[in-house]
Amino acid sequence: MPRLPWTKFQDFYLRLGFLKVLMAVLNPQRRSARNEAIIPRLEMPLFEAARAHPVLWRWVEPRMYWYDAGSMESEKPSVAEALLVAGNCPSFLFAVTRATAYKVLDWGHNLELAGRANQITERGILLRHLLPQASSNRFLAGDAMAWNPFQLETAERLFFLYHLAELDEVTLELIDELGRLPSGTVIEAGDAARLTCHALVRVLERIKGEVQPHDIPAYRRARDLATTIAQELDLPDLVGVIGGKGRRTPKVVRPSARRSAFAAGGRERQTTKNADHQAIPRFEQLVDLGFLEKDGCDKSYSELRRRWRYVPTDASRRWVAVRMKIQGTGREFLWNGFASAAGAAFHLDLHGESDDPDVVGHYLWRAYETVHRPVGHTPLESLALFGMLLAVTDGRPVEMASFHRLMMAIKRTGVLADRVYFASGNALDKMFVALDNRFLESLGAVSIRDLEC
């Protein structure tokens, strides 16, 4: 079902590695679980004291100069922060602690990786299949050195980029905008908020005539939030374009509080809370994905990785160079051009024809071997996405639409009727398929002309 291509972010949506840990914790058989069964597994060892893990602590202690020696009872730094430093990650910022570990589960719900009953979703299963199962299991059993979830492999970056772009076109708009900025442009927190506000307004304006009835309440909330952010940032032109309700009437401030602030030489501060909550998480996630880096300036790199200060990378420019050649937005782009744009952004050596039936069939089968459902048919969209991740990682620009075209040709001609079984509709996101063990062998014996009949 089409959905509103926008997601309201929260201020703690900073490091994508937390979502990898959540996927490793959720039951792979899609069984439901109580919060009380999931949250303790997120806490250990992720939010234990790094000092409680001597090997890890010896490795990172000299580099974490912002903490004094302290005592062994101190809970700071946590294993999560130590792993960010140990992995030389591009940003050390995070906003989840042991006391707020439940927020990681909330994050998984909001990004549709976990269902209402805490069961892993179809999309979450794909991410779980990208994780090193043996290493992640040892990590969850207490071995903090077994796995560093904050280091993203290429396939994981591709997954997060696709998934975020599908749920939140604001992220897609931001990458496009970042790639057009002059080389070396420094983006402070306020700049990030303004770029995000403009991107949100563009998305809302583009889709306002296509909003489905069930998405109207969400669209109105997004419009009101965009108005509030524009007001916070003093962007009156955008307020007029959006036409939302904006911020509510401010709370009454006690006279004594006003007098205290005045006596201290202060003034009422213009809050940018909503703007920051929508901008900073998106920018920090784009740091994880490689489209932004922390500005070098005259600070040490360790200090910079703990600041809200960004510079677009060459990856964003390579992305835009390909993006400008591809028609369409939203799902049309994701299905027809994502592989080419992402491959260029991540500097992968793309080669070969993306529509070659043998190549497409090869990656379809590899995906099917890994992610197909043990009983019944499997969503073609899941197979196409996983196959595309495998192909792009191997340097093959196989688009999602290529898998769909191959399946439609097989369905239309009936040449592999005893090897491919179809269910449900014909659209990429509606079709379900089951493949026989001899699918790849039989496909190799079919001529392209047979598929074009």
C-alpha cells in the first residue's frame, strides 16, 4: 500500500548501529515478545561500563581523553561509546543510555523494522540476514569484542540508504541538495536545520495532490511540524507556502521566572527544538552512510566527531551526478535508478548489463536461497531488494525493476511454468513468488527471444 513518504524523526535517532543490534535481538521466526524480554538484551553489553571489559578498555582508554581515570564502578564510558571510538567511526555522538535503551525499540517501530507486537518485520529480516550471525550472537552473550555494530559494511549502508529513502524522502532530498553544494562547504547545526526544513517543504508540496485518505492525518501533522520549524528558524516565506497551523500558544511564564532571567541579564531564548530534532538525526545518519563528514577545521578529529558540524563528501557529489540523469522521484527512482546512483556514490566499480536475464536470475536465486520463506511464497520486493544489494556490492548495477521485468516476462510467456510459481498481483510490491531448486539451471537454457515473446 502506498504510504506517506515522510517519517517524523526523534532526537535519539543518531547511530544506525543500534538498529543492527535490535535486529540481532528480535526473534528471527517473527515471534512476538514483550518489551521486558527485549530491552535487557539491548542493555548487555551495549550499555555496560567499558571498564568492565578489560580488553576493550585497554584499547580505547588512551583515545578517550575526555574521561578521567575514574573508578571501575563508573558507568561511563559505555561499551557503545567505546565501540564508536574503537571502530574509528566518523561520529562519536549518540543519545541512548542504559536508562533509555527502550528508545532503540521505539526507533525500530518507527522505521518499520519491528511490528506492533515486537516481531521482526519483512524488511527487518533482510537487515538481519546481512549481519554476521555468529559474531552478533557472541556479542549479545557478553563478548564486547566479538562485533562492532557501528561499523557499517557496504551492503548494510546500501540497505539503510534504500530503506531510509523509501520511508523518508526528506533524506533523499537532503542528499541531492548536499551534492550540489560547493566543495568544502561547512554546515553548522543551524544550516542543517534550514536545509532540512526546505527539503521537508519540497516533499510535502510535491505529494500534496497524491495523499491517500488514510494518510491525510499524517500529512497534516507533517505540514504543521514544517510550519513550526519554519517559524523557529524565522523563515516566513516557507510558512506562507506550507499554510499549516504551526506552534501552539506558548505556555504562560511565571513573572518571577521572567524577573530572574532579566536580573541575570538574559532574554527569552528562541527555541529550535523541533528543527534540531528533525535535522540532526538525518545529518548524523548521513555521516554514518558516508555522505557527510565532520569538518576538519583546526580541531582534533576526535573532538570534531563529537560536534554538530558537517562537510558534504565526494559521495554526495557522485550521487547527484548520476541522479540528475535518472527520471522520477520516490519509488520510481528507487526501483529504476537506486543501484546506479548508490554504486557511484560508494565508488563501487560497476560493470555489466543490469538487464541481462542470466545476471538478474543469478542474483535473484542468491537472494532466494537466503531470504525465501520456508513455507509458501516470498514477496518479490524482498527478493529484488536483497538481490540488488548483493549485485551492487559485487559491482553489478542491477535495479529493482530488472527483477520485476524478468519475473513478468517469465509469467507472461510461461517458459518456466514448472520452475516459477506466482501468487497475488503483478506489481513489484504486490507479487509473491516461489522458485524451484532447478530455477537457475532452467533459466540458463531459455533464450532471450523466448522471454521477449
